[in-house]
Amino acid sequence: MVALETAEMVARSRMISAQALFEGRADLNGYPFRLLGVYSVRAMALDNVSLVLAAAEMLMQYGWELVNISKFTGDTPSACAIMRRPVGQEPYT
């Protein structure tokens, strides 16, 4: 089993994988920042976009807002969604 990604671990890079969110391996309770990157490198180029959008929608249920999304191409296609927690909102639980 793959380890839980804690708020402290995520805070080091300010990034979390969409896969960790889907598999319930993400614990953002206590995440100290307003901005968070959600990335995917596991699928084909357009599939990565779909994956990070789905992960963004999961976080939106907890008050996070989608700021931007980018698709990266090259040897390792990937995508990243930038999420923002509104000012004064309680940490993700």
C-alpha cells in the first residue's frame, strides 16, 4: 500500500497528486497555505487534464477554488491545476 500524503508532506512542495486524492491517500487537514497544485503524470496528455479537473472538483466540495490549469507536453506529458483556498476559510478536512 502507498503511504498517506500528510499536510506536512504536501506543504514541502505545495503539490499533491490527483491519484492520491482519488485513492483517499491525501490528508490536507492543517495544510498551511492558500495555494495548492494538483498534478497528474500517469495518463496520456488529454487524460491528465481530465484527471486534474476531476481532482479539482473533489477539492471544490471543500471550498477550494480553481485558479488555473496547464497541460505540459514532452517526454512526460502532465497537467497541473492550481487551487486556492479563500481567505478565512478553515483548513481542508
